[in-house]
Amino acid sequence: MVLGGVLPNTPVVYAAVVAVATVLIWFGSGWLESSADHLSAHYGLPGVIQGSIVVAFGSSFPELASVVFTALAGSFDMGVGAVVGSAIFNILVIPGLSGVTTGDSVESSRTIVYKEAQFYMIAVSALLITFALAVIYYPTTGGAALGGRLTRPLAFIPLVLYGLYLFIQWQDVRDYESDDEAGDIPVLRQWGKLAVGLLVILVAVEQLVSAVEGLNHAFGIPEFLAGVTIIAAATSLPDTLVSVRAARTGKGSTSLGNVLGSNTFDLLVAIPLGVLIVGSAPVDFAVAVPMMGVLTLATILLFVVLRTGLSLTGVESYALLTAYLLFIAWIVSETAGVTNLIQGA
């Protein structure tokens, strides 16, 4: 319900809320990026750490909120679908837009390719294994043929892996010596600006998702299609704005690090936290496997284009965007019944 039911629930109001929320997300992500940049300089953090931890944590708040809200509402499958769809959007669209809008190559690095990208592949595998364990040890009866329940003990598996990720990043920070002068940075003010940016993003995206759901009901858009496309793209707006801005200012490592770090956070933290809050949540393995398979292919594609010359060229950027359009076409065909690879959708 948008704005707590103050305004009438009409398509015009929903569209207006989408427009206003998008503007607020733009401002909030700008404050987030600016404060993260200053704080990273103050604490001497390398660009990859800035993107994969500091900025990624903040810009992943929408996905975290969507999982928590849907889990509390008993629609955990939609929340997971939105997170996986958001991850596919982040992997294909954000680097593609970064490369297209800059008009030049987005510089990568061996750290991005051999640490961030490869650890993200491990994160995808770990979450899929967690889903499989839910089906094996906590199967559901009377529902999906390959249904199971994610419990709190299982939720700790990806969380522990994210702890390992933080440990690796912490070790890299210890070994890093910054060449930049921190200067006279008002630290408390920047932390306050960061907090305000996060709050604006959280509120704006919550209203944005509510408005999109209202449009779905008004025009009869299937929930599955909306979850992995519209809601996923909506919650990825902060990541998109932050990464494109960073790429346009020549900070390729920060831009790409934010994409991979944000996805790692979404898969290893956002989904498990939703389970920890509600106690347990259902998962349909027949839906999870095809979607995670697409996410794996998208990650491999990004890994390949980043490894060639350690940069993302214009042609490679368009290839990523084309791959996402093919993904959307496939989802539409699944919804229309043309294809039937996702058995539980």
C-alpha cells in the first residue's frame, strides 16, 4: 500500500509514486556514493574494497528489505525471485550500461577477476547447495514436488561463507597502503550523510516496490514475471546509479566491485536474514535451479569479458545488454507457456 493508504490506489497514483521514488533513489544513491568515497579515503580503503563492501552494503538495502517484507508476508518465493532477478540484472545490465555511457572501456583488474568474480561464483554455488539441503532434509508435502523449507540452521551456511568473504577483504585492507591523502574530512558528517542516504533509499524503494505491485494487479501482470524483472530492476536502481557514476569518473574497480560485492551480499546475507527473521521459509527447487543456472551463465559471461584485456569494451557492454534482453524474452515465454523449463513457476 503506497504512502500508507493516504492516496487512492489508482494506476495514475502508482505511476506518480514510481517517478518520485526514482528521483529520491537518485539523490540517495548520490549521497551514498559521495560519503562512501570520502570515508574510504579517510580510512585508506582500496577502490575494490570500497565498491565490494562499503557501497555494496548500502546499495543492497533494497534487496534486503524486499526479502524481509516478502518473508513476513508469506511470499518468500517472490522475494527470492526478486533477489535472483536483481542479481542477473546487476551482472548483465549494470556493467553494460557503465560501458555504454562512458563511451570508453571500463577498466578491470586481476583482483576483480580472480577474487571478486570467482568468490561470487562460489556464493552462487553455496546458495544452490543450501536450497538442495532444504529439499533433502526438510521436504514439504502436498505442495511442490521438489519443495523444501529453509530453516535457521541452514541459513547460517551462506552467512558463514560471507564471514569468510569479509575476512579476506579485511586481510587485503591490512596489506594495502593508500597513496591518497585523506585530508581534513568531517568523518561524523560523512557517516551521517551515509545514514541519511541509506534511509532515503530504503523508504523510496519500499514505496517503489509497492507501487509496482499495484500496477501489476491493475494490469494483470503475473507475479513471477514482475518479481524477476520489474521488482528486480527497481531494487537494483541504487546499484545501477552508483556503478554508472563510478565508471564515468574513471573508477572502474569501484564500479565493478560494487556489482559483484552487492550480489554476494544479496545471495549470502539478504536471503538468509529473511529466513532468520521468520524462522523458516519454503523454497521450490524446480524454480530455483533454472534461475540459478541462468545466474551462473551470466556470471561466467561477465568473467570472460572482464578477463579479456582486463577491461570491458563497448562491444562487450552491448553483448551483456543483449544477453539480458534474451533473458527477459525467455521469462516472457515461460510466463506465456511457450517454454516450460521452470516447472514450479
